[in-house]
Amino acid sequence: MDVSFYKGKRVLVTGHTGFKGSWLCRILIKAGAEVTGYSLEPPTDPDLFSLADLAPHMNSVIGDIRDLNHLKEVFEKTQPEIVLHLAAQPIVRDSYKDPVYTYETNVMGTVNICECVRQNPCVKSFLNVTTDKVYENKEWEWGYRENEPLDGFDPYSNSKSCSELVTHSYINSFFADRDLAVSTARAGNVIGGGDFANDRIIPDCVRAMQRGDTIGVRNPYSTRPFQHVLEPLGVYLLIAQKQYEDKSYAGFYNVGPDECDCVTTGELTDLFCKCWGDGAAWENQAEENAPHEANFLKLDCSKVKRVFGWTPRWHIEECMEMTCRFSKVWLAGGDIPAEMDREIDEFYSTKSRQ
């Protein structure tokens, strides 16, 4: 995997102030891309976008993905060749609290970005990032494949299923006859340094360490495909590059870890405590009437492996070591941009597992 392709390329990233968006922009800036970001203000305090010192090195536009006219202005001004759409309301539990906002952002936001791509022939490669939760979840033991039915349960998951369908319609209705390649990427849960979101297990762990508390775990028996944030970002960049060079690579791709790295939330927290040390411990805080969240969810990633020859670089233990190291650097007031660059360099110098 090599990101030198991106040197000098005009790349638009939506959701650039979020956790994944900040890491993605750091990679692109290091690669020498001309990066424009379009997003709301950072969603957390503290936030990785500020810690990573990204704003001076890119064109950071603060805007709402629901604002079509503003988005059109940005497209017309920056003329992006590659569009990576990450902007979303990404939290399952928040989608129960505010379903209308979740649908507006995740569905109409996708309509708006597709419409801007439609109106700007400068775009050659467009990737819509969705989620592993787009599938109709039957809680079965094997992984979902790209041709399984899309029907997310909760408003977040369902809105992302709709986002997929919007993208499919635009491909069929408007993009098929253009010099444009469009894909969607359905990624699993990510961990890594700099995630400060609510209702996510690793940020909850780090906050507990900061307070000197025991970690509370809501769903200790839920199995999720956890991977380091750099893994799916590497695949997004790979898909966007390959389809830019050859439209036949466009498609719908699952992105997740190998089966050995699908663990329960309790096992993940055990791993965190072991890596962190200092007497870190957790307790089961399952809620009686908690909003529905899937208990078992796994992806079949054989397609992305076959098409691109991709395999994950880091096992879950290495992912956790990186996450804990980053978090300790942050808590100690250390150099976050340097730590991000170290991890990115280490990631890209690690050979894929065969």
C-alpha cells in the first residue's frame, strides 16, 4: 500500500473534523495531497482535529452537509478530483435520541454530496463510507457479504442503509456514462488514539483512567469486528486510487478484521486493562431497558482481499498497544502530531498479513 499517488491530487474529505476524518487528513497531508475538508465544528471536547494541528495544512471549511448550496460553492471553488464522504451522525444511541437529525445528516447529506458530484465533472473518484451495520442483522455466526439485504435496525444503521441505496441510485441514474468511479465501503468498529466520542468503549476506558475510576461496560458480551482506525482508512485510500486509475474497481466493499480479531466488548476491555496496566479494571454495567444494539455482527471481507490483495496489518493486540500508547501521550501533554506520524509510518511500513 502506497499513498504517494495522492501527491498533488485535489481531495475533498467530508467529516474531516471527526475521529476518522482527522486521521485521514493527516495521512493525505503527509502524502502531499491538496486537501479540502467540509464538516461541522469538531464534535467533541477535546478533539483530535485540533490536537493534530491540521487546520494550517489544509483548506478546512466548516459547514453542514445538509446545506446543499454551501456544499456546491465549495465544490465549484476547489474542483476536487477525489471525494471521500465520511460526514455522518455516527452514534447508535444518539440516533434513538434524535432520529430526524440522524436521517437528515446521513441520508440527505448523501443526496447532497452525490448531487455535487453529479454537477462537477472534475470528480473522477467518489467513495461513500457507510458501516457494517447496513445489513439486515440476523445475529448469525458467519460474516455478511456485499450482496446481503440492506436493512439496518436502529435509526443510525437504517439511515446508513438508505445512504447506500441513494448512492446506488445515483450510480444507475447519473454516473454510469461518466468518467467517474463510485464505491461504498462498509467498515466495522474502529479503535485508536484520539477518539473522544460518547458511548464508545475505548473513549470510555480512557476517560475512566483519567478519573482513576473502574471502567463501566454496557454490552460486555456483544461481538464486534474491531480494528485500528488506520486499517479502514488505508482501504478507503486504496479503493479511491484504484478506481481513479481503472473504473472497473468501483463497487461495494466490506472492510473489517480477520476472524481472530472479532472479540466481545468485554474481551476488548480486558485487553485494554492489560495494555494500560496501573491496576486498570472494569465492571459489567449492562442496562435493563437499554436501546437495542446488535449483539453479534461480523463481515465477510473476502471480496476486498480478492480484488485488491488486501489483508489487515495489525492484530487486535497491536491495535490496543497503539491506542494505549497514544492515549498516554495525550494524557501526558505530549506531541500528538508526532505520535500520529509515527503510527502512520509504522502502519505503512508493516507488511500485510498473508
